[in-house]
Amino acid sequence: MSRAYAVLETWLEAERDQLALWVPVAMGAGVAAWFLLPDAHDWTIAALCFAAIAAGAAAAGRGDRTSRAVAIAALSASLGLGLVWSRSERVAAPVLGGPVVASMTARVERIEPLTARDLVRLTLLPLPGATNAGGKPTRLPPRIRVNLATADAPIGLTPGAVLKLRARLLPPPGPAVPGAYDFAQTAWFAQIGATGRGFAPVTIVTPGGASSGLRAGLTRIITDHIAGSAGGIAASLATGDVGSITQADSDALRKAGLAHLLSVSGLHITAAVAATMLVVLRLLALSPWLALNTRLPLIAALAGAVAAIGYTLLTGAEVPTIRSCVAALGVLVALALGRQAMTLRLVAAGAVVVMLFWPESISGPSFQLSFAAVTSIMALHEHPRIAALFGAHEERRARRILREGGSLLLTGIVVELALMPIAVFHFHKAGVYGAVANIVAIPLTTFVVMPVEALALLFNTAGLGAPFWWLTAKSLALLLWIAHITAAAPGSVTALPAMSTGTFALMMAGMTWLALWRTRVRWWGSAAIIVGACWSLTTRAPDLLVTGDGRHVALRTAGGGLALLRDRTGDYARATLGENSGVLAEAGLMSDDPGTRCSRDMCVADRIVAGRRWRIAATRSAYPMPIAPFVAACGDADIVISDRRLPRTCTPRWLKLDKPMLAKTGGIAILLSRATVTTVEQPGDRHPWRDPVRLNRTGATGRKAYPVRGSVPGNNAADHRRGSPDRAGPSPPRAGNI
């Protein structure tokens, strides 16, 4: 033990310059522990364990580096857990208990035009006096988010205005199926207690400010001069507003690995700061007295700092932008002090600042993607061999351009590899050609689009911006062309099923270990990455997905595709089920699948998986069905799925997923080959967005269906045809129907 301890001490002494980089990693581990552990009891035990480890290391150690490192890491982990726990308590707000149609008066807090979808998204602060559809008083959460059709938005709508409107509101939804996006968690930390759709008429009771602000004004100017998605991208570069980009173009940018250009982050802040410093330095250098008697670089750095802060405020001060602003300010301070600016210590400092104020952000893709990209770039170019290969050389221009191109290509490949596990974990997709596309797209955006757009805005004040608007539109059209060509290339996107949390954690731990250490021990991280990648690639995709409301079911076909239960499935549900199944192809319908028998109200599918025959039955309408044949179908099925409560006499051979059961489990993923079930809701999970204070729990109202007699597959000759709602009209309920 003494020998092992001595080896450890020697190794940490050799890595002493890198130890500080592990402070934000330990803080992040504490935050992650809070998200992974289920309730306050376990959070308290974890915090006490971290504190005990720190105290034990401090007491047992003799002031050596090992004991100090363990103590600081444990204290940092305890700090991270405490930060996210306290933040979740500070933002606590009641959540709507169920669907409600409410008439309300509310103050507008934020306006987000979604031009491409012909919508306006409003963040509202409801005032007292709301009523439900029956005219009775109802309580609403303190902050809600409502989408309005653009045509329904009143003229003169600005932040601060008081509106009178009617809206159908729902609680923030959790993941539809295991591995899907959890909006309930995001809404909790944003203090949004309900979301929904507003209806006309919407009237302004009290006007707001004189205008929608500088950000909205700039967006409007840009989109007025540049039409379509090109104008949306131009607006996103200037103000962070991505609402004018169409879904098709947004998907192409994401598949091509260029979606990072739409989020105002390090690239945009760096370009703004560099341009400001260059202009200020050149202008001040025109004065001989200033050039001889003042530190012009310091003055330019101050101007760059002002530009960074102003740009951050202009673009909405989102977490990625704040992180980039903090990093830019750190670089400017280092330059002013004559220190090396671009280091991993700067990245670590930025991560600590973000976690101090927004610890919950580490669970989101924005934080993970941005810090993984920057860390991989810094770690790559701090390596001695890379620094020697791509550093400054005395050589001809052609050779220098070739060397810089190779550096950019290698950097792009490393960044793509670093971001791939994050993209697969959150989006279940990974781009393949992103490194190549970024070689052209990043210089195009940085050195052409942004400068020309800045000139267009500048000259537009004098009515002379037309040539620059034209150049901006053409350069953005080129960017979109690159995105579509890359996205359409064969094999440009790889789809994988939902990655487990353990797999993701193993790969991220391996990449962090590889990036932060400098001795040969760093290569141990490669083993974790390889094991995690193999684990992910060998993970079987689910054979059956059921959403938490029981309405949508996706079943894997014999050919490996996906078949959906309902003929009318919305785009969001269709995309969610496809992504979490690891299927890129368009999903088909069960009613068109040769192995499935469907009536208008029910489908029965037979699948042979791993030598076993499975029979799955699912209801697909709200209409009552004859109980006797339905009960017989239940007994003949292994799995029965329904969005309604089924009778006790419905007893399938293996699993019954009706409304009461799905209310407890949430969405479900089933792997038939192993007969395993994964649920969204976990027993004992007491995170605040899972068990919040709910308003109007008993006042929820739902849509009532007309009771007509339905059918069970196998009762008539039309069962094998696609059902159609060709009913003559409502009929009275019949005894013996469900």
C-alpha cells in the first residue's frame, strides 16, 4: 500500500498543473449525482458522504498532494450537489394539474416570433381572475407559455402589455417514451407551469412598451431584407432568434453538423470581439500621440469586452452565450496581463461560473456540446506534437495554407468525434461528414457572412445597405446549399436507439480523462471510450414503444422498419418514436403491415422474435367496442395497450398497459427478445418536476367522444383493410361495451 501510495503521489506531482482542471469535473459529478439519485433522502446521504470523504482525506493525509486532491474533489462534488438542489428549490412554482381551457388576463413577459411555423410564442404572467370553460374561477401557474397563430396576434403587441385571451393549457409534458426529451425538467427550472395554444380573439387591455426592443427590431430589419431561412440564419447570427428558419433547413443544418452556427456561442462572440478590437486599434493608431503615449491593445481589449457584453445582452443572454462571454472576458484579461490566453484553465473557469449560477444546465445538450467542443480543441492543440506540427513555421504561403487546412481538418474530425456521443445520447443521431462541411462553413460564416451582415446593418441606417444585404443573402444561400448537399450525401446521418445513461457516462468519463491528463495515464481513457462505444453499438433497439398517454404505439416490423398504430399521428410524435427507435426511414402504419390485422378501433399484430411468437393488441379509437370479443382478444394476446381503462376481465398473457397503468409508468419501451420493459417514471423518483405542487388537479376536463359501436379484429371481413371514420352519426351507448 505504501508503494502504491508513493506511485500515486509521484503521478499527481507530475500532473500538478492539471489538477485544477478537475474542480469543475468534480462539481459536475455532484450535479449529476443529484439528477441520478431519486429523492431528498439519497441527496442528503450523498452530500454527507462527500463531506466525510473530504474530512477523512484531510485528517488522514499529511499535507501531501493526494490527500489535498481527494479533499478538494469531494468538497467540489458536495458543492455541485448543493448548488443544483438549492436552485431547484429556489425556482419552485406550482404546475397545472391537468388540461384546462382558461379565459385569462395576463402580462406579456417575452415574445418569440416563430415565423417559419407562422406562430408567435408568448411567455405570460397570468393575473388573478382566470376562469375555466364553465365560467368558474380557476388558478393558473405564475408563468405560462402560449403559442398564437401569427394572424391572431394583435397589432402593437410588445413586452409588458396586458392581454385578454382564451387558451387551452396543459401541464409541461415529460418524456413521451424512455430516452425522449424531458420538457417538464426544462420547464421547472424556467418556472413555466403550463403550456398551450391561444385562440382568437386576443385583445390588448393595457399597452406595453413603445417597441419590442432592440433585439426584435433588428430581427425584423434583417428578415425584411432577406427572405426565408437565409434571413432566419442572418437573424440568428445577430440576435439569436432562430424562429424564421424552416424545419427542412434546420434539419439539413443539423444533419450536416452545422447547427452550432445557429446558436450564438464562442464562434460568434469571438468574431464580434476580434472585429471590434481590430477596428478600434486601427482607428486609434491613426493618432500618433495615442500610439506613442497609450497602450492601444489594452484600450482595444476594453472595447472588445464591451462588445462581448453588449452582444450577449442583445442575443438574449442564454447560457451558451454567457459561457462564451465569460471565456472571452477571460481571454481579454489574460492578454491585458501578458499571460497565455487560450488554455484549458480558461475553459474550466467558464464551466465553474456557469455551474455556480445555472448548475442544471450541465444535463442539457447545449452545455455538453459547447464545453466538449472547446475542451477537445484546447486539449488537441496543447499536445506538444500537435503544437509543433501546426505551430508557426517559416515557410512559403502555399505550404502554410496547406498546413492550416490540415489543422482545421484534424480539429474538425476531433470535435466531431467528441460530440458524437452527446448527439447520440440526446438526439439519437450522429453526423458523419460534419468535419468536412465545417471546413468551409466556419470560415464562410466568420469571415464573410458576419462582416458583410454587420456592414449591411451599418449602411442600412443611411439607406445604403442594399448591396451588402444582397451579398449576405448570397453567402447564406451558399451555406444552406452546403448543408443540404452534405445532409443528402449517402450515410450522412447515423441513427442509433436511445443510449443508456451508464454508457453515456462511461464515454464522457473516458473523453474527460483523455483530454485533461498529460502523462501516459491519459490513454486509459481510450479504453473507457472503446468499451462505451461497443456497448452503445451493441444495444438493441426496442421492438415496441408506447407513449405515456397510450395513444401512440410504434412496433418494429419484420423488415426492421417502424409501424405506427394510428393513421393520423402528429409530426412530433412520429419524429419522437422514430428517433428513439433508431430508425431514419419514414414510419409506416400498422394497418398497412402484412403481419397486422386492423379494424377501425383496434389492431392485433403477430411478431416472431428470438423464436417466440408475440401477439400485441392495441385500441386505436375512443369508441366503445363489444366486450365479449374484446375480452377474448385480450386473453389471446401477450400485450394489450389502450389509452382508456380496460375491464378487469381483460387479462393478457404478459402485460396490460391501459390508462391507469401508463399513468404510473409513463412511456414504455419493450425489448421483446429479452422480455424487458423500460419505463419513463421510476419508482421513488421525487425530483421536483416529477412530483410538483399541482393546481386544479380535479378540475381537468377532456374531450368526450360520441359512444358508437366499434369492432374487434377478426369479427368481419373489413378487419384487414385500413379503417376509416365513415360513421353515419352518434348512436346511444349499448350495454356490454367498453
